[in-house]
Amino acid sequence: MALKLSTDRKVTNSVTKGGGARIANTIGLPSGPEGACPDATGVCEEICYGKASETQYTNVDALVQHNFDLLRNADQATMVQLLTDAVTEFVSKSLKWEAPLLFRIHWDGDFFSPRYTAAWIKVIEAFPAVRFWVYTRVAGSAVLLHKRRLDNLALYFSADSDNIAKAQFLKEKYGIRLAYLGDTFADAAEALPGAVRCPENNGALSGTTPDPVKGSACVQCGLCIYGRRDVLFAIKKPPKHAAKAA
């Protein structure tokens, strides 16, 4: 049995002529504390797009459950092998299409155990040519990953009003980048001064209709992929004319 990767037009590293995601370059696990998100907050549970996708699409729910069933009770060696095989497949397809080696860890789900986090560390170290990026609400995993100083990983601790104190501690003590979700961008900017708005969330780049030449929204932006700045997200998006002016 093998893990199943997901395609995502917002983050894909290769866009088809029709504006679709050519290569599966992200992995999903079940949402929520009952799934693979042990430190989910009330804020993220309320607006979780992963949970919405699982509920709306039975094939998505089956896929993330399949991955979780393979991983959650596996020993570390098995976890490493499963993840290695999945990333190897991603690299092979990317090289075939001459696409940049950009991989998002978890479009849905999170680091559900220290053993699983340690397995990902081994895999990231084994693929130095791949650029990984990840958002997590699990503070222990964020610290473990940060302390390894992985040059090919951009790490963000996902923060909101429920866990902002923990997020600020991680930023001040370790220098971990933050991705803050507010009700509006104004709320987010007040909680995390100096951070920049996500261009896709702000409406400046389209996550649903990627450009076949310029690439997906995340590839065009590169902010999170390369960990350049703290970043802001908003539940309530601004009007289109406001987003263009921002």
C-alpha cells in the first residue's frame, strides 16, 4: 500500500494548458483533533477548508483516511519509507515535466505525533533538492523542525486568536515564522505587526485559475515557499477593488 498525494491548483508546481494541476505535490490527512490535527484551535475548526472538502467530497475523505490509516500506527521506519516513496514519485513526475521541486506538507491535517514529525525530518534531509513548506499548529513539532535547521524547509506556525500567546513565544524564543489568521486583514495586522498579506487570500492572485505560464498562486508569490516573511490570512476577504489597491 502507498500514500496518495493530492493535486491543488493553488500550490501546484506545474500547471496544465487548461489551468489545472499537473502534478500532485502535497499530502493530506484528516482534519480536526479526532483526526490528524491534535492542536486544532476553535478558530481553525470553525473555518477549516480541509474539513469542508472531506464533508463535501467522499473521494477526498477516503483519500485522507487512507493516508492516516497507513501512517498513524506505523513505526518510524515504515513512516519514513511510505513518505520517501511518495516524495520519490513526486520528484520523478516533476523531473519529467521539468517542474520546480516544490512540495507542500499537509494541505489538510498536521503533525499528529512526534514519531511522525521525526519521520518527516528524515525525509526532508534525504531530499535536499526538494523545497518543502509547511504550516503547523503543533508547537512541539514546530520546535523539532526548527531546531534541525533544514535549509530546504520553510516552516510556519499557524496562529489565531486562540493560540497567539503560544505563537508569540515561539517567535520570540526560536525565531519561528508565523502565519496568522484573523477575522479580517485589519485584525490580523493588529495581532502580528510587520507581517504581509497572502496575495492569494487577498485576491491579488487566483488560487482557482492558475496561470499556465507564470504558475500557481503560491509559486508566483513564493512568500511562504521560501519563508521570506510572517504572513497574514483573513477569514473575511476584502472586496476585489480593495484587494487590488492593497
